[in-house]
Amino acid sequence: MKDSWLREVSCACRVKGRRYIGRLFAILCLAVFSVSFSSCRRSPAPTPYLAFVANYQSNSVAAVELAAFHVVASIPVAAGPEQLSVRPGSHELYVVTASGKISIISYPALQVTQTLRIGASARSLVFSSDGRRAFVLNPAEQQIVFLDCEPAKEIGRARAGSQLSSLVLSPDDKTLVAADSAQNRLFLVSTETRKALGSVEVGKGPGPMCALPYASKVFVADTQEEKISATDISTQQILSHIEIGSKPSGLLLKPDGGEIFVLSVTGATLTIVDAFHDNVELSIPTGREPAAAVIKRDSSLLFIANAGDGSITTLDVQTRAVLASTHAGTEPRALALTPDERFLVVADSANASLAVLRTDRSTLLTTVPVGVRPVDVVVPDWLWKR
């Protein structure tokens, strides 16, 4: 009897022990799975791209290494840097300044190798598709300045209009289109002969423009009216005036050229325009004072910097749904995607900093001090080697 009882107790203990070990094993497996799943979800470290930031009041360009989030160089440039442009097919960065000069920064030296004197002012630099030539406005002297980039030097000037505000180049690199905000006209100039080809009357206060990649069609924001104008530069004719319900302040072309995203600072709206049929598809509220926008290459997500409330709006382009409104500082004025499009960098003019956000979650990672009043930012596909 006693032996039977002992055998039953021993058997029960073994069963309970096995159950306990089984539960413990299950808990350990769940913990390992959770750690592995968390590791899979964790975003890999940022690639060491360099973000270049134009600091208007510091008269400098900061180079920020995005893998470690720190400034590797603060490069002195001509006074009042406003626009940064990477020359295609090169390791050169052209810095257009309000003082009428262009400072050329080389990589990996990260220093100014040359300074070009444009005139009393300079703005709206554009490159030819091969990067061998550049064109820039000198509004103070009513000129378009022609540059040879190999080596960098001026090769000529052309007079166009009385109050030049912006410049675009046709897809075939043959025609420059300059907006004159005083005469309400677009002036066309040949890139080869530097001669005037004609002009087209548009709406009041023509400003930012975009050219379709597959046609001779140019859209211009009529900043003093609630419309944008579409013109055909080959026939030099106005095609349509598109009423958008608010005064336009900026234009962004969808990568495939099918739609135009129109920002309105005063209306705090984004208007989507069908570029094929010249009609408004939809207007969407943004944050206050939308200042700049950028879109992913696959046209899936659009990001808008709202200078009036310090937020970044993330829009699903296909569904037109606002996915997030992320607080990113005080006065975001410019933004750019990294070449791998995993991160968004935002120049905050009021905070003198560069904010870095993850694009997959629209979350703020960090901010990096860069200089006084940053107004533009670019991220080339150059990898920083420490």
C-alpha cells in the first residue's frame, strides 16, 4: 500500500515537472520570438549620406552626416545662401546667394573651389540634363546668365523681362522659360543662340513654374490670382487658366508628370491638378503656411512642410488621405528625401536646426543644430567616409 502510494506521488511529480518545463520552454520560445520580431521591425541604421543645409544668416552651408546625426563641416560661402543644387553627373554643389554670387562646393573636400559673380542678385538656377551647362537669373539687371560648368565660367547673357521671378528649362534643353511678375508674361529664350524666341501672356504675378517631362507644356503659378496657367512653349500660346480657389505659392510635379500639386500659403491648402486635362481634381487642407513639398519616386507619399505651425503633413497620394501630421520644429521651410527614401530631412529656419524623420512611420528621430536661418536642404547620393 505504501509502495503504491509512493509510486503515484512520484508519477504525479514527474507529470507536473514535465508540465512546468513545458510551460517554461514555451515562455522562453515566446521571448526569443518577441526579440527576433522586434529586431526584424527595428529600422536599420541610417546610411551615411550627407545633408547639405544653406544657412542664410550664417553665410554657410552645413554638411550633416545622417548616420551619426552630426555636422562634419560648416563651409563658409558668399553672403545670403538661398538655393542649393547638385550638378548632375558631378560631385559639385552650386550655392546660389542673395549677394549675387554662386559658391561651388566640391565633395569630398567639402570646401568652396570657385565663386562666380552673377550680378547684384541671383536666383532660380537650373542645369542642363547632362550637367554641362547652367542658367541662372539676375533679376536686378533683368538678365539670364549662361554658364559653362566644365570648367565653371560665364559664357553669355540675355535680357528677358523687367522683373524676373523664376526660371525653368524645357525637357529637350533647348528653351529657357523665364517668368516676369511685372509684365505678367513668360519669356522664351534659346539656350543655343541666347536669343529671344517670343513671349506668352499669363495671369497676374507669375512665379513658380514646372515643365512637363514629355511635352512642351509649362505650368506657372499666378501668385496674385487664384489660378495657375498652362502654356505651350512650342506654339507660344496660352492653353488654359485653371481656377484653384486660392492664391498659389508653389508647384510640385508628380514624377510621371500626370498631376501637379499646388501649394497655397494664404489658403493653407494643397490643390491637385490633372496635368493632362488641366482641371482641378481635389483640394485638401494642410497645416498653416505650407512652404515646400517633396514626393517619393513611386508617387506613394507626399510630404509638406508647414512653416506656420511647425508640422509635416504626410499624404497618401493614391487615396488622398492624410496619414499623419508630425510636429517637426517651429518654422520648417525646406525638405528633402534621402536617396534611399527612408528618411526625410527638414530645414527649420526658426530653430536653426535640421530635423530628421522616418518616412515609414512619419516619426521625428532627432534634430541637429546647423546654423542661423536654414532655408534650403539637399541630400545627394554621396556617401560620407570617415
